[in-house]
Amino acid sequence: MDTIVLVAGHMLHSVQIEFARYMAGAAGVAVLYYLVRNAIAHRRIQNRAATNADRRREFVQSVRAIAVFSVVNLITFAMIGKGLIPLNRGEPHLGVLLAQIVAMTVMHDTWFYWMHRSLHRPALFRATHATHHLSRTPTSWAAYSFAWGEAVAESIYIPAMFVIVSLVAPIEPWAAFIVMGHQIARNAFGHAGFELAWSGFTRSPLTRWMTTTTHHDLHHTEGKYNYGLYFTWWDRLMGTEHPRYHERFEAVATRRRDALPEQATA
Ligand SMILES: [Zn+2]
Ligand SMILES: [Zn+2]
């Protein structure tokens, strides 16, 4: 009985953490973009506007995915409890903290690219990733809009990644918190449908290694390109970058503020 109460308590705590993170990203970006809607109207990537039904579906699916993430969190907590994932419970070490943030972000991007490409294989797509692609015009609410199977694939790397990283040094809890905060921010902005990066962003050596909202938006409209999450490295290396990515990006990034709606093509 005590075990059931303990597991239920951990589960509830997990749901609260995951839901709070989702709302901070999805609702945070939605409210922010609503407040500045006039200033960014000309930066809308697609002509089609998402409907409230789209947002509702994305929200409901995200809540289901949060239930799966919370179960995976229970596995992670159990592994921490058993000492399989050592944590630094003392003062953070700044060097280790920064190294873990970089390592975990690169590892997540690599996992995401290959997992995402695999889910696009016809045998897996319908059963898993088709749910996410119901969003042809995604919004920030689509951040966690995954079917059960994809929600498992999207989160199971976390305990595995912690085990690998902790072989070098105990996990810094702040590193995990910052990596997950960065994840939801990039995820919510990447689905939000407005390109706010500046002209030249996708070509400059200083910035071209980062994905943009146009990068992932093109994935939602055309499917077979731009599988990457944070970085453009894997798509460039594997030849899966959209052939007109730069052109489509520049079309939005250079659009004049007074452009007529019909000029605002996707
Ligand atoms: Zn997406
Ligand atoms: Zn996809």
C-alpha cells in the first residue's frame, strides 16, 4: 500500500512538472504572439491560419503525451533512487554544468533526428507520427502533440542519456532543468508559425547551424525534409535539408511590414 501511495505521489508530481513546462512554452508563446500580433503579422509563414479546432486537438494530444512522459519520469526517478543515475546533490560545478548542457542538447538533437526519420518510415508513420502531422499549420500548442508510441520515443532517451552522461560526472540537476527548459522553448517557438529570425540567418556561419521556425514549418507542410530539432547539422550531412529552405526563409524574413496579405505566401 505504501508503495502505491509513493508511486502515485511521484506520478502526480511528474504530471505537474510536465504540464507546467508545457504550459510555460505553449501558452507562453501563444500569449506573447497574441500581444505582439500586429508587429509580427507580416512574418506569418503560411497563408493558412490555424483554427481553434487545430489548437484544441494539439492541446488534448499534448496532455495525453504528458501522461506518457510522466511514466517515463517515474522510470528515471526509480533509476536515480537505485543509484543507476548519480546526481550531484551538493553545490553545482559550473564547468560540469555547462558541459552537460551542451552534451545533452547535442545528444537530444541526434536522438531526435534519427528517431524522427525512423518514424517517417511508412511502416511506423501511421501508428506513431501521423498524429503530430495532423498539424499542417502548427501552433505552439503542437509542442507535445504526439500519439502514445511517439510520446514514448520522444522521452525514453532521457533516462538513457542521463546514464551515459553520468558515466563522466554525476548529473547536475540544473543542467537537466535548463536542457528541458530550452527544449520546450525551441519546441514551442518552432511550431508557432511566425519567422522572427533576420534575413541571412540561414546562411551566416554564426547562425546557420541553428534551425528556424521556417525549417520545422516546412517539415509540417512537406514532410520529407528537415527532420532536425535544434541544429541543421544532421539534415545537411544526410542530404535531407529542404532544397528551397533558404529561399522560403528569405521570402518571409525580408517581407515588408506593409505587404498585402496575398503577398504573404508560404
Ligand atoms: Zn512538429
Ligand atoms: Zn515529422
